[in-house]
Amino acid sequence: MSSSLEKNMLILRSSDGEEFIVPEVVAVMSKAIKNMVEDECASNTIPVPNVDANILAMVIEFCKKHDESEAEAASDLKTFDSEFVNRGQEALYDLITAANFRDVKELLDALCQNVAEMIKGKSVHHIRIQFLGYQLFEILTSNFIWNIWCDRDFD
Amino acid sequence: MDCGKMTNSKGTLVIGYNSSEHTLATELIGSNVDILIEILTRVPAKFVIRFKCVSKDWFSLISNSPFSCNHSNRHPSALFSGLFINPVTSFDDEKVKSVSLHGPHQSLPTSSFPDGVGCGSGTFRIEDSCKGLLLCLNGPTCFIVCNPTTQKYTVLPYHGGTTTSFVPFRNKFGVFLSSMFGGYLAFDPSKSPHYKVVLVSYIRNRDGCFDLIDIYSSESTSWTHMRAAAPPGYPFTKKVFWNGSIHWMSYDNVYIQFDVDAEKLIGTPMPSNPKILSEERIWYFGECCGHLLLVQGRDMGFRILEMERNYCYWIEKYQVNLRPMISLFPEIEADTCVTRPSLGKLLCYVL
């Protein structure tokens, strides 16, 4: 580890080259990074491909809060989580991909819960447009019988 | 948030504020099965079922049994939506009734759909229920497992064969299985999508006492039969399926379990304290919040016992004295209170 760094600090480099100095305890909340650190295959700078600086900053903020607030009341953390996922609405899907790819369980939990809340009252039609946009044409044309069955449920 | 950072100049993954770009991101999620599973396991069952219509891929993903196991693990405490009540007598015009617990406007699915199925000249009764499935008995020997929500049912093949001693008892009300006999449904969707039906009958003859146990597995769609020496004491009629085993007690204070998966009958003699009263004094025997509870009425009150984790002894949790309450509300009859109370009425008074 580089001597210029404080002990137990790591540098994370985002896909667009920005670097973040974070405590090791925070960084290892990502299982992917934890494995790298444990296998000692991590140099002092850990590249985080596919995650840009904006998203990485948000992920780090989330992890820091969760690390600090271990002793804090669970309800405080819950409030933070719900504010976090709401604030991150535009980047929600980016964040999920990052949380899934870097294996940050708490963040993935909070985000997926949020999406689940968003979609739970939605119609099948709405879900198709949102999640299967590019396949929609194919679904509507090639699966004719399937659609007759499904369309019973359109609301 | 800095919008500039969101834009990738190569245009491979462009996610920003405008809605068409946003849709692209949801589509990426939609094409990532791992994330989709993470999200759908968090969506309540009612909506997940509806999402089966989204596409063939979603249909097979949601119908997949590991997914449904995960889903039911995550949503364990589904509220009871209502009660099905067996008819008191067995006259033909009496049907199983249902009461919704979510107000009078929310009607329950009907339970009459399997009517006339099977050998059905006899009466249709619900023998047992477990996690949304009902085990019904139509006529003396025709078992039907049905799911009132989906209105689907399976008529089980006749279990006969080795259990020659199995004879339904007749009385003036019609054909009934003897009080020593019981049919139980063993189903835990969090562990397996398959259920088992277990018939337990207690036989006493010259050779001694033994339990005949017939097990139907929905996985193999066939019956297996076993015979085990009965633990001492005449068995209580009340039995309960919980935690992978059927539990009951005997008059010799032996606690009996039949492990459905291991197909093993275990009798454990219980310490004499706390005393297990006779069966008429049992108000409730069953599961509550992950514990096996036994509520016994006694001397103008009741007490609640909880089975210890290793099934070695009962722990006395609460003792409730109803005397002061009865003196305040004399309309509660002391007799009914001790023997066969309407627990609901009592609870109303307590509240």
C-alpha cells in the first residue's frame, strides 16, 4: 500500500477516471472489492469499471452511512435509505447495476425494494413498455396466441 | 447531480434525465435476469402473479419453483383472508361455509368447485388445511386436495392396499372415519413446491397397538404405507402439522411426533409437571408465531403452555385467572368457561 495513504484507506477509480479515497471498511461492503482485498490482488488503486464517478460517489455515500450508523437506531437508517433511493431516482437503474455488479447487498436490497414498490400496482402493459420496450414488437407479432391469453388481464 | 457525467460519449449506455433514455435503462434491467429476480421477489404475490402475463420469459421465471420458494420465504406472514367452516351435520344440503375476515364485501373463493368430484355420494368435508391448500374428504375414502385461490384440485388415488384394517366407521349421521383417524396435509412452500398427505390411524388388536400411516406424495403421485409400534397411551384426537412433523399427545403423557420427511414416529415421555389435562380441556393446540402452543382450560381460567425447542418438555408461559372477570361479567357462564368456551367471546371481554 502506498505510503502517502493513511492506513486502511483505499483508492477507488471510477470508469471515467475519477479517484475516491475511502476507508477500507467502507470499500469492503462491496463483496467484489472485499474479495479483491482478501486475495491481495488489489494494489492501492482499485478500478471500478462500468461505474462512473457520479454513481460511485452515491454508492460510497450509502456505504459510509451504513458503516457509521451500525450503532445508530435502525429507524434512522431506514429514513436515510428511503431518502437515498428517492433522491437517486434518475440514476436508480444505474445504481442497481452497480450494486449488483459490485455485490453491495444493503444497497441492492434498498434499491430493489424501491423498484418493487414502484411497479407493484402497474398494469402488465405498463411493465411491458418499461421493461421490454425493445422486445415489444417481437412479442406483439410473433406470440399471437400468447397475447390472446395475456390480454385477458389488461387493465 | 451533474448531468454531464451521466452521458457516455460513446453512446453505449446513455442514462440521463430524458424519458427515452430512462426507458433504455429499465430495459437493461429487464434483460438482466439476476436483477429482475431480485426485484420480483420483493413484489407482493398478488402483483407477481399478474406479471406472469408480461412475456414468456417472465412467465417461466415467475413459475420457476426456486423463485416461488424464495418469494414465499421473503413474504412469510401472509394474513389470513378467511375461514372455511365444515357443516355441523352431514345432511346433503349442508355445504362448507366461508367467512371473509376482510369485511363482508370481500368474498372468499368458493369451496364448492370440487362438488360431485370423485366417488362423492357422501358428504364433503374439509379434513385439514395448510398454507392455502385444503384437504377435503368426499365420501368415505375419496381425498381431494384443492387450492381455493386457483380453483384447482387433485383427486388422490385410492390409498387402499396394505392398510386392510382401515374401515370407515358408520354412525347414524352417515359415514365417518373413526375418531382415531386423521388426514393431514403437510405443505411448506418455502421448502418444496410439493405437498404430502398423511393419514394416521391407531389400531389396537391382539398383536398390540400400532399406528398405520399412509403417505401420499404429490411429487411421486403415489401412496406409501408404514406401520409403527404406537407409543404408550391412547392417542388424543387433536393433531397438528407443524415444522415438518405431525404432533399429538397420548393419555399416558407421551408426546408423539411423526416426522413426515424422515417417515419416523417418535414418542417422548413428558415430565409430570406441567400436567397435561385430558383432551376435553384443550382449547387450542397448534402453532402461533413460530411456537407450538397448548392452551388448557382449568378452574375458571386457562394456561398457555409452549413446547420447548427440542420437544422434551412443556414450558408454562401464562396462567390466566378468569374469576375476577367472571364476577364482573356474570353473563359468562362459569361452566362453559371451564369446559368449552367461546374463546373469541372471552377475548372480546379481555380487550
